[in-house]
Amino acid sequence: MYAPPGPNGFVFVGVRGGQLRRSNFSKTWARALEAAQLEVGAVHVHDLRHTGNTYAAESGASLAELMHRMGHSSTRAAQVHLHARRERDREIASSLGKMAKRELKKSKKRRKGKGSGT
């Protein structure tokens, strides 16, 4: 099964490349989960939307960009599809620590520069 290219191509298609319908999608989804060695029922299709948008946010996408990607007109709807992750919290803390060290270094250089010229 291959998704057709272009902005109108479906991510999941039937055997002949057509749009999946609710009546035939559950079998296809179950086979995909089994192929990925995941328990059937453990991951739902809508989980992909949440995960994809959380990753997009982590990559630096703005709220406006996320809203556009998701097709939402309100920030509330967009935020429902975003989730905080513990791993990301560690990355943010590490990044903030690096920024603080950089700023302290700059501050020390400025103080040294002011002290020697007067």
C-alpha cells in the first residue's frame, strides 16, 4: 500500500490506493500495528495526530503553524492536541542551563571590559 504524492494524498490507503473507509480501516490498522509489533488496540489512529503535532511543536513550530497544520481555527483546539513529555522537559532544562552559562560568561566579559578602561 502506497500513499499517492501531493497535498491531497491520503496517509493510509486501501490496497488499490483508494481512501479507506471506517468499515475497512480497522483491519488495515490492526495489520499495521501487528507489523510494528504493537498490541492491537494499544495505539489509536488519532494518537498519531497528537504525537505528530507534539513533535512539530518540539521542532520549533509556532502555535499559528501548528494550528494551520492541524486545521484548527482556535488556540484551544490546537492545544488539546499537544502534550508535554518528560524527555522534552529535560531538554528544555538543559537548554536553559546552557543559555544561563552563556549569559554569565558575557556578563563577566562586559565587567572585565569596563574595569580595565577606566
